[in-house]
Amino acid sequence: MNQTQARLNPIRRGSGEHRHSFAQLLFGLGGTVHCEMAAGAFEVSTDHIGIVPTDAEHFFAGRTDDSRLLVVDLFPDDAAVRQIQELEPRAGLLQMLQSPRSLPMPSELRVLIGCAAAQLAQGPDADRLVAHQWATMLAVQVYRLAAGHAEPTRDDKRARFEALVDARLDTPPSNAELQRHLGMSGSALHAWCRARYDASPQQAVLARRLQWARQRLLNTSAAIARIAHETGFADAPSFTKAFARVHGVTPGALRRGAGDPFDENAAPAISYTA
């Protein structure tokens, strides 16, 4: 019989497409993982939790080489899932698992994730009972967290815009691709980007790529040339010029401590001349 369980999973770049007969809860343990489905897309890091619905065809791709997930497989007919539904009939656990979404991970839950990962890291023969218990506990925690957040908007253009750019850092999408992805005309795309980012579409794409580059510069030891390639620049000099224009400091100077600490929640500074 299928049993709800928790397991560790390294996510490589371009991990491929999947379809499961069970829902999944995704907890970031390192790096960032992009998950895309027909009904939506989201990023999972140590600050967010992702929900992949049952039978949803989805694509995983690690944004960095250290991307890892703690994955909880939830089978709708599992006794643990039914018990949660029976104990809190208003919980709507099964309904929660019917649509993709991303939730912010509170600091107290990160502690639990760390404990679960430590126990599950004992190897492929780790106690199945322990894996099942962790899966049940984390499912309850995610339900309680989700209950306090409104359902995501199905037409969240900002999330869709950023998800596409994040998935294509090394080959940035053109305006035509952005228009098709967002279902907008050229003029509507320009107007929306001006209203949302105070920038043209390609300036907004560039700012997002450089936001990722800044995170990589501050949080990894990867060579500047490699980061330039990962974020779609032809070479290190062109990357350095664009980075300095947007962030006011060169990549090398940032690493030497000339820049402010990175705030991943802050909007990127955009300063361009006509």
C-alpha cells in the first residue's frame, strides 16, 4: 500500500518532467529550485514551500548546483491524510493539494525541516516509520500555514513574468516570448512593465537577472565569469558593466565588501539612461 513519506532529493539543473499520482510538499534545503506546471510556476528555496498537486505534470530545475529539497509525498487515500481531514473537517487539506502554490516558510518551521533532514540523511534505508511521521507532521504544519493565506491569484502576472525569467537566466526571453507567456500585446506589456517595474520589459528582465547574479556573488564562491554565463552574458566584461550600472558597484568590489548586504526581498534598483 502506498504510504505518505518524507525524503531528501538533490535537484540537478534541468531535472526533467515528472507526473505523480500523489501530491508533493517541497521544502528548500539549499539553493533554489524552479518548478513549473501548466497551471502555474514557483520557486522553492529555504524561505518558501511549494505545493505540487496530484497528477500534475511538472518540471523541476535546480537554479544552483547546491539545490536540494525535502520532499513530502502525500497520497490522497493514505490513512494519515484521511485522519488529518477527519480531525479538522474544515481543514480542506485535500482541497489545498488541488492547485499549485508557494508559501513563505516561517523561521520556526525551518527548525523542524532541519531536524527532519538530519534524520532522513541517514541513507536510503532510513526508518520508513520516521519518514512517515515526519511527512504527517509537516503536512499538518503546511495546512495550518496555508489556512492563514489567501488562495493565490490564477492570473498573477508578476509571478509568471519572474518565473519565466528565472527559468531562462542563461537565455533571456525576448519581448515576443514575454507577450506569449503573459497573454499581452506589445503595448500592454510595455505599459505593465512601466507600471510594475518602472522599466521597459528588457530592463526588467535584466534587473531580475542581475538580482540573481548578486545573490550568487554574495552567497557562493563561483567565478565571476561563470556567474556571467549563468545569467546570460556573453562575457565577464559585459556582465561587469551591466552590474555596475544597475547596482552601483562592480561584482569584484561587491565581493570585497563594497556593497550592502543582499536583501532578496528588496526590489532591484534600476537606473538607465534613454
